[in-house]
Amino acid sequence: MTTTMTADRLLPSASPSTTRPEPMLRTATFLACTALFFQPILRPAGPGNSAPVDLLTVATVVATLLWAATSGRRLGAPYAVAMALLLLSGAIAGIAGPLPGTSLVNLVKEVLLLAWCVSLYNLARRPGVLRLFTSSFAYGAVLWATVLVAGTLAHVKAIEGISPTEGDRKLFTLGDPNYAATYWVVSVFVVYASGRPRSRPLRCWGYVVLVWALLLSQSNGGFLELGIGLVCLALYRAYRRSGPAAAIAAGLAVVLVGVGLVTAAPLSHVQDQAQLSQSTELVNTLGRSGASTDQRSTLRRESLQLYEHQWLTGSGPGTTKQLLTDRDFAYAKEAHDDYLAALVERGPLGVIALVTLLASAARRSSAALRAPRGTGFAAQLRRPAGLVAALVGLALAGAYYEVLHFRFLWMLLALVAVLGSGPDPDGRRAGGGDGPP
């Protein structure tokens, strides 16, 4: 269940007359596909919480820069204003904050993630590459989920990835339950969008093992993201089939069903029943949801107290946990909330940066959804709306995770930007996937 990605077959020609792509472009594309395939390989961790897959990320960025330099191609940055504001707000906060060293390390990580996004965006605009990227990610995710499920059934500790601090949550090589859950959820939607694996039985197997892996992570947030993404797809399907009235009616139906469920089975009652269950998964998901909510409320309150000391610039990227520890707060953790972290760690300018990024992503997502099916870049995917649904799920997750540091978020942003963009000046029509959207 792997993709065939030889250097000669990476970039299929749009027509017999199309010239062969530059060798450096083929190299950069191959490295990017490999990095996407190995996205969950984050352990063993290196300095600054770096991961083995980051070697491929750096290699992709370097190869992309070399391709641009040798071909004379100008690289585009789809979220340039937001990216600049994020780095500027982080740099100002780091210089003015109490932990400039910690801030600098996190800024370096952000520069790499932004460069990764720019690289994927520019590579994916070449003929056929968008399809290669989504296929690599989808096949990799299904393979790794299968390995995790098999390792769990066989009780292979090295594959389960159980951490002493996370109970019996199976994390594979992802290291963090929130990161693990979000990766599996995003993978479900990439499989849906790409239609890979091609075989329907294999694709159904992929859905099964991905949701199984999500269950093994025992993450409430992961299932919430999955649910929101599925609702978005249902509303979009209703809109495309019957217009806005049908989408509104479907949305109201979802709301009414949700209200009915909450009324019939209050959340507190469900939590109590889950705590008494003999199922470890129920105890560690619904059963602990109340305690998890209380902990996050405490963390938000403590983080806002930190903000009072650095209200103009913020304390610096990634400094929340260390500052809470140094100042003897009761619950010393990372912010676990991108929206709060933007304010606390970057100040008002950080909030502007995040709002700018959200607005740009929303605009490009809207353009991607409006694009006629089967034309332009959308011709390379079976259901492009799947990528937008995954992005919506991550926007929700940002309220209880810090997803801005998730590598695959920037992959999604890059690919959605491609779907919502026009062709290159030297681009080809839909046969190569570089025509007008």
C-alpha cells in the first residue's frame, strides 16, 4: 500500500509536446512527497522538539529554493501578509519578553513551517503535483494507521507509542495525543479528497483504520473535529445539489438534532456514565471531558494573568509553559489555544496576524469550493471539498490545541491556496492540472 514515485514518473506531462520538467523540480517534488508520506514519524524527538521528518522538510525547502534559483522562477507566498505579521509579532514579543532564547527557538520553527508552506504551494502548482501530494499523504496515513492497529492488537509496545504521562493512549510515533488525533482526522479527509487508495475496498479499509487509530488516541477533540468536518461536507453537498435553501435547511436540522440529543442526554449525565464504564476508551474520553474542560479553563485564566505583565507585546512565542512554571502557577502547561496564545505570547499584533491568516484561508477556501468540478487544479482531486473540511476542523481545534505548530496544517493551507488560485502564466490547461480553477 505504497505509492510508486520514481524520479522519471513524478511529473507526468500535460501533452506529448510538453518538455520534461527540470531535474531540480523532480527532486524537490520527490522530497516533498516523501515528507508527506512520513508525516507522523516524530519520534525519536531531537533538539527543540524537532523530528526525523523535519530532515525531509528542510530538504524540500532547500530543493525548492534551488529549483527557483536555477529555473528563474519567482516563488509565490499565498499568505504573505499573515506570515509577515506572525513573524514580526513573534520577533517583537521575543525581544521584549523575559525569555528571548525560547522565543528565538520557536521563531526558527515558524520560519521552517512557513517556508514548507511556500514550497508546497509552488510545487503543487506544477502539472500533476497536487495529485501526487495528496496521494502520498493518503497512502502514508493508511499504512501507518494499519501498522498502529496491528501493533495494538499484537500488544507491541514499540508500535503503540504509549507515554508514561498519557496513560494508555496509543500515540504511535506522534508523541502527543492531540497531534496524533488531529493527524488521523486530517488523514480521513485527505483520503476522501484524493480518492486514494484507488480501490474502494482498500479505501474503506483506510477509513476504518484511521478512525480506529483516532479512537486509540482517546481524544475528545479529535472526534469533535471529525464531526465538524463531516457536517461541513454534508452542508456543502446539499448546497451543490439543491442550492442555499437546502444547505440552510440541513444546517437547521443538524442544530435541532444536536439540541435534542443534549436535552435527552445531558452532557454531565453522559460524563458520569462514561466514568463508570468498564471501557477504558470511554473512561478516558467522555469520562474525563469534564476534568479536561476545567483544566483548560484554569489554564486560560492563568495565561491571561501572564498577559497583564506583557500586554503590549506579549511574552514571546512558546513561553507560556516556562513562565507559568517559573511563577509557580497551579497548572503549568502550554497555552493549548491558538487564539489565546496569539494574544498572550504576541500581543495585539499577534491577534491581527491570526485574524489575517484566518481571513485569507477563508477567502481561498471559498474560491476552492466555487471552482467548477473537474477543471483546473480541482481536476486532480476527486472531492476537493475534503481539504477545506479538514481545514475547518483545524480552525475549530485551534480553540483547544495549538495547531499553528502542526506541520500538516501548513500543508492544508498550501493545497487549499492552490485550489483557490488561477493558473501560472506559463501554466497548462486541466490535463496537467495547471489550468484555470
